Amino acid sequence: MNIVLLNVEETQNHEWSITSPRQLQHLHQHLNLQVGDTLKVGIRQGVRYLTEVMQVSTTQITVRPIQSESVPEKLPIRLVVALPRPKVLRRLVMDSVTLGVSSLHLIHSYRVDKSYWQSPFLQQLNSYIDLGLEQAGDCIAPEVSLHQRFKPFVEDILPQWISPERPAFVAHPYAEQKMPQAIQQPCTLIIGPEGGFIPYEVDLMQKNGCQARSLGSRILRTETAISYILGRLSV
């Protein structure tokens, strides 16, 4: 945790209380905060501040702002991912938010088990987003959307995002062209499930404006591929 993220309004006196058991446990155990210490605090969907600790107890820490700070810029990348196994979902969302994607879209595909859409993990997306923001020192959550029907998503939504200035790349290990590196324009990145997209799905995305690109001969896990490609595109 590199910032304490609060879901509060910015009041005139700008004094806030930290009461989340998770956050308090971290602050007490790892930082041993004392009155007079400084702490980085962010208002969710708002501003980040350097604050002074005014009061400390086992159930509450009160802070007041000293000065505002800038937050990390978002990557100009819209990330589309086939819904992963529930146990992978938490890491995938946290890492994607930490790396700074502008939006995250979870989609269905042939190799996505339909039971994944009933997973209770999907009800905890906001908590995963908060953890990713706290890790990155960010306050602004990316847009997160769920799309349970593959073909309508590819034919009706995806083409609206694609233009010569805003390409879309689908990671596909058998594509002839390599994934680009250090691009200077906004783009959409599409990552398939474990086992990859089936040929029909790759063909449909290509027919609707996507470019299939390879990462080489190695087959990567979904979460590994996401971190690798986001780093490759943004360096």
C-alpha cells in the first residue's frame, strides 16, 4: 500500500478519518504511525494529498492535508481480456489497474467456462481496483465493463473503438507479425483465455478491424502476457 485510498467527500475543513480495518492493520503493523507523521492519502476519483496525522487509535486515524500531489498518468490503452479463472481474476485486475490501463473490459469466449460469470469474485471487483490503485499511488479508477456475449461485443462495440489513429491488437501466438513496441498512440489490446482464442474468434476480430500480433514462440499465462505486453507497448 503506497497510498491510503478513501471513499469520502472533500469537505471544507479537509479532515478525514481512516476506519477501514484492512487499512488500519497495515498502517499500524507496517508503518507504526504516530501523531505528526505524514501519510499519502487519495480521495477516490479525486485528488491525492500529502497529509499530517492528527490522531491515532486502534479504530481510527485522523489526517489533514498539507499539500496536493500529482497522480501517475494512465496508459492510453484499453485492455480487453477473456474472463479468467476466478482465482486469477483478482491478480489480473489488480495488476492491470496498477499498470495504469485506461479501461478494462472482461469478455466471454469459447474457452471461458460459463460458471466463471457466476463467481462471487466478480462481486469484489471494486476492492481489487482499490488495491491496484493503492499499489500504484493512484486515485482514479479505470472504467471496468463486463461483456457476456462474444459476437455482439466484437461486431457492435469493438469497431467503434478502432480507427487508423486507434488500432486494436489481439495477442495470438500464431500470428505472423510481432506485437508492436513503444507505440505513441492510444490502442486497444485484446488478450484471450488460457488456451487462447479459437480460430473463429480470431478471424471475427480481424474482420472487425483487429490486427493479430504474436509475442514469439513462447505460450504465456494470461496474467504474464498482460504485464509483458503493457510494458512492451508503453516503454
